[in-house]
Amino acid sequence: WDETHFGKMGSYYINRTFFFDVHPPLGKMLIGLAGYLSGYDGTFPFQKPGDRYEQHNYVGMRGVRLYRLVSSCSALLCFSVQMLELSKSLPAALLTAFLLIFDTGCITLSQYILLDPILMFFLMGAVLSMVKCNSCADRPFSASWWFWMSLTGVSLAGAMGVKFVGLFVVLLVGLNTMHDLWDLLGNLSLSLVMFGKHLLARVLCLILLPVALYTAVFAVHFTVLNKSGPGDGFFSSAFQSQLIGNNLHNISVPE
């Protein structure tokens, strides 16, 4: 059923038809993009689970261009976290990646049009970036330090932009950041000015950057979906007047 639901959402993006859904738009936008790049024209109705795709080019949406790629990258990120930063053990890293690659749940999820593989990619990216940033603690404000902290913020925006359960990795990064700042505050050799710079850098990369990217995703969402669709009724008359094909399109709506 979920593939039917999210496949239909991807078709809405290809057809630029407005809809309403409980999840943030990034994952569904990527599904639509994968379908568009692989030649899918957005005409399959996705009425009920089990319907045959027949001549419709669904392969790109289901796996080849997006899901298998992000699933493979998730395993690679998992290996990198274990090997490069946490255990420092090649056998442990190989075992972790092996368990993820051959996990039945992950294999199943990667075969269908679902948000979970994309979410896992951003979750693992956020954890890896956070751990790599921690490893640069002895080189604050260096290029690598800024890169990994910024990439952490980008990954947080991606995780929240796919599903709201991405909030848990935001909580993880937040607790890690609070721990770092507490240690810095207790460092008597560090001036308050320098501590303020550390605090400002984290606000910039881990709060303002993710919020800006998360907002930008919605800006793209509302720009692409400019035609009337099944989600019109959830929004105001003023908003409906901006949708092509709506009965209120281009009428003057008093404040």
C-alpha cells in the first residue's frame, strides 16, 4: 500500500498537481525526480496495491536510479562510521556493513517506492558527519571542521525533509552539541569570546542552515505544484486562487 501511496505522490510532482500529505516533501520530490529522469510520464493511476505497471516505466522510481544507490551509500556510511571513527576495527566495520547489506528488511525496503531508504541515507550521513566533526575538535575553525559541521546541518535538513522521525537524529546531534559546548565552557583556558565563536558556529551550521534548507524544500514544493489537485481543500481560498485549474484561480479574494 505504501508504494501505491508514494508512487502516486511522485506522479503528482511530475504532473505538477497539488496534493496534501502528512510527510514533508523532500523524499517524494526525489521519487518524482527519479521517475522523471528515468522516463516515467506520471500517467500510472496507482489506484490500489498490486496493479500491474504494464508499459509504464516504473524502474527508475522503484530502484535502479535512486533506492539501490542510497541503500548502497547507507551501507558505505555505516562502514565509515564504524571503521574510521568509532571502533577503529576493520572486522567490526565489515561485520556492521555486512549486517546492513544482507538485512532482510533493508533489502525489502530498497525494492519498492518508499521513503525509508532515503531517510536512512540522511540519518547515516548526519551521524557520520557528526562523528567526523568531533574528530576535528582539536582543529576548531579549520576547513575540515567547517565542512563536516555544515554537512551535518545539511543531513539534518534532509532527514527532517523526508520524514518527521528525522527529529530523532536532530535530538542526537543536539545532545552531542550540548556536551561539546559544556566541555568548552568548562575549559578555563578558553576565553568567553572564543566560546561565543564556537556557539555562533554551531548556531549557524546546525540551526540556521538546516532551517533554511528545510524551508527551501517547501519553497520548491509549492513552486512545482502549481496546478489544482486533490489537496486544494486543505488550504485557504487565497491559496487556491494561485493554482491553475482551480475554480478560484486568479479571482480577487478580499483579506
